[in-house]
Amino acid sequence: MPTTFQRARANERMLAVEEAQEQVLAAVAPLPEEEVSLGEALGRVLREDVIAPADVPQRDNTAMDGYAVRAGDLDGATQEHPAILRVIEDLPAGSLANRSVEPGTAIRIMTGALMPDGADAVAHVEITDAGRETVRVYQPIQAGTHIRRRGEDMLAGDIVVSEGIRIGPGEIGVLAAVQKSVLRVGRRPEVAILSTGNELIGIDEVRTPGKVVNSNAWALEALVREAGAIPRPLGIVRDTREATIAAFESALASDVIISSGGVSAGAYDFVKDALDALGAETKFWQVAMKPGKPVVLSTLRGRICFGLPGNPVSCMVSFHLFVAPALRKLMGQTTDILPPAVSVRMAADMTSRGDRRTYHRVRVVARDGSLLATPMRAQGSGVTTSMVQANALAIMERGVTHVEAGSVLPAVLFGMIGQ
Ligand code: AMP
Ligand code: MG
């Protein structure tokens, strides 16, 4: 006997993953900004263009330890007949030269020190005798050698880090270099996590027959944290309409609500009903993919709600494909929102029923200049161990039932490529 839920929606077309991702992104807008200090900015999304206030380097400086010279003085220098220059000053990084380099002289100079007047090249110490009073230089060099030019890194007025970029260590270094100690970034979304299921027990409870540990809450909490958002685990929700409604209501204090389980068409699946009862607008409830076909997207009082499937693997896969992009957009990210797809060579055969597009958990490693993907031992949507060391989802399109080792497939990356 089909439920109302099944009958009402039986004719709806299942969305393709790409269409579902579009709907997800259309349903969210960036959260307000806040100020943080640079030390707290890692993983946040910059919400202002940061401009270089001055040229960096401030002036020409040396890229090597050696001697600031006039290149013309070294013309014809050889091992047997070195150029011999008088060393008139010693210049560590951070000091300014008192004198200028006149013909026949050199200033001993350390990496980063500003070029003295008169010099037009740096003879690195390796081509000299490293002399202190006089220096022998055994090779000619061209004017400009080993000089880092003023403004070569940034020019005053350049945008050095743009709005919408997620701040990593490289950005932190540049922001520090322009003395940007306080930044405007996107607020981090708080994400409520609900785990529906009568069978669920907490991590410390005794596992009696039929009980299942609420592992999804832990995996989702980690995924949310990895995405740069703030998890708010709200515990286990029993499979009744009332409990599910009450749980979603209590979750409304957060910016995003994720539930797991209770989205199939079973007799105890109340997520969709509860969302309907609360007046949520459902955007989709099924996506043409495996694992993870039942996945609900709705909006409720200005918040986005994801009803993810209960099967642990389906839950994580749908997080990577739908929830993580939404969190990035909420934080204000404007690039790299969807997980990238790369071409991988399969290390083993794979099979599929062919009725839907499947996302196979694989581990991708770099091998001989290309990417090699090894499928996980078991691909069932309840096989949590198939996520251990997995870093990508290799895609078999609908209608494809067999892929041979050596074939090239697209794969969605969600972790660092292995070795
Ligand atoms: P459901 O989507 O509610 O029908 O659940 C599908 C399968 O996922 C069932 O075998 C559940 O026991 C399992 N499951 C549901 N929720 C969780 C959870 N929070 N942690 C681990 N497994 C779960
Ligand atoms: Mg359930």
C-alpha cells in the first residue's frame, strides 16, 4: 500500500545530479559577514578585495647572498683571470647601504637586502672567492642577474586576494605581508544534525540485537567541520511524525538543517511529512544516482534543509555532492564550489546494475603521471568501511553495467590524491 507521499509524487521526474546541484545553489545566499583576526582566518571565506597598499618588494633587492656589482666590471672574468673588486661595505638584509657601488668596487650583500645605488647585478657567492677586503669574481654576469625587482610580487593598488576566495595558508601569508591583521569574512554556518531512526543508539550504549550505532551523526559532524562550518548535533530522533516535527522545529535555530534517514518510502519515514507539516517548500526528494537516491532538499523559514539518506555511505556521498557546495556558497565562496571531476584510470573491473548513475568509492593515487583509481572492496551503500581511505567517486553512467580495468572514467574528488 503506497503512502500518500509515494502516490503524490510518483510521477515526478528524478532530477539529474547536476540539476539537483543547481537547485541547491539556487536555494542559498551568502550569510552576513563578520570581522576576524588573521590568526582565525584559516578556512574562512574572504568577503572583501584586499589591495596592496605599497609595492612589494619595496625596492629592488638581492635574491642571493653575494656581491652587489656593476656587471660591466666583470666582463671577461675567468677562473684564471678573475675580476678583482674592492669590498666597500657589508650589507645584511634589513640594512641600507651608506655608499654606492663605484667602478671597481662591490658591496657584500645578503639575500633580501636592498640593492645599493650604482650596482646593477649580484654576483652570487658561489662564483667568487667570498673575499672580505677584496673579492675575486670568476665569471661575467649580465646586468639584472639575481635582482628581485621592486613590485615584482605586488604593486600598490593590486588586488592580492579577491573576495570569495577560501583562505588557505598561501593567502594567510599574503594577507600578513600586506599587514592585513583584521579581515571581513563570511560567517560560518551553524549546521544542525538530526539522526532519525528507532534502531539507533548512542556511541556508548550497549548494542543489543537490531540496534545500530548512530555513526552518521559523527561522520556528518566531521564533514561539517571539514567544510569550515559549525556542527550542532541534536541527537537521535525517534520515528514518529510528532518527534520528527519537534526535532526540525528545534533545529530551526541553526542556519542549515541536515537529517539522516527517514527519507525513503517506508512506513517509518517521516522526514518529508514533517517538513510538509512545518510548511517547508520541497525542491526535490529524489536524485538519479546510486547511492543516495532519496535525498530531500527543502527550504523552511529561510533555512535550507537536507534530508539525507540513512545508509551511511549514501549519507556521506550526498553530503559531498549537495551539502558541501551549499556550505561553501553560504560562507561566500564564489569559486571552486562544486567538487571537481578528473579522469582516472581504473585499476580493477567494476560492475553496476545500470539502472542509475552510480558513484563508486575509489582511492585515487598518482601513478606514472596519471591518476589510478582502485575501487573499494565492497560498494554497498551500508558498507561504511568503503569510505575508509576513499578520496573520490568514480562515475558509471546509467546503462553502463561493466567497466574493465584500464578504462578511463570521470571521478569526483573529495580528498587529497594519494600516493
Ligand atoms: P533509512 O534511510 O532511515 O531507511 O535508513 C537506511 C539504513 O541506514 C538503515 O539500515 C539504518 O539502520 C541505517 N541508518 C540510518 N540512520 C543511521 C545513522 N544515523 N547511523 C548509522 N546508520 C544509520
Ligand atoms: Mg530510518
